[in-house]
Amino acid sequence: MDEYVEVLQLMGLKNSKELEALPSLFSKGHNLLFTGKTPKVRAVVEDPDDDKFIECALALKAEVVITGDKRVLAVKEYMGIKIVSPAKFGKFGLNANGAQSAKIVKSAD
């Protein structure tokens, strides 16, 4: 948990209500999903190694990829999947109960 908070702070979320909501998200089971099979895509032109985040999002039918990586952020959207910074996600990603309403893929790059 501390590592998630540290990464989010490095990406610009400091002392915010979004950071306070994080423990609640994890305690309610909103944490990690894994997949063994992902489609191969070419979405992040400037850094093809980062395509793995888009591939996971597609495989898991995510609605959002949260990243601080400028090359991934430059994609903005891929096949209906929004790609946003943690700060932007914090503005629209949490419902009234502080729960995350969409499957997400987080990139710490």
C-alpha cells in the first residue's frame, strides 16, 4: 500500500482526498486483476515497451489506464479506453462512496 501512495505522490497527488480513498478501495476488493493472454497492439509509438499497459487494459476490458508516463499519456485514448494522469483520474474516477467504478490498469513508469 505504501508503494502505491509513494508512486501517486511522485505523480502529483499530495495530501489529497484521492490518496485518502486508496485504503478504502483496496479494503473493498478493488485492487488487482491479472491476465495471461493479451492482444498485441502498437499504441505507444514513442515507446513500444509501454504497449503492455494498453494490452492489459484491452484484455481486462478496462475503462481507464492511469499513468504518469508522458509517452503513454500522449495516446489519450485507445479503442475506448481512456488514458489519464492520476490527478485527472482523481477528478472523475471515484464515485460518491469513494469506490472505483471501472476496471483500471495502473502504470508506474
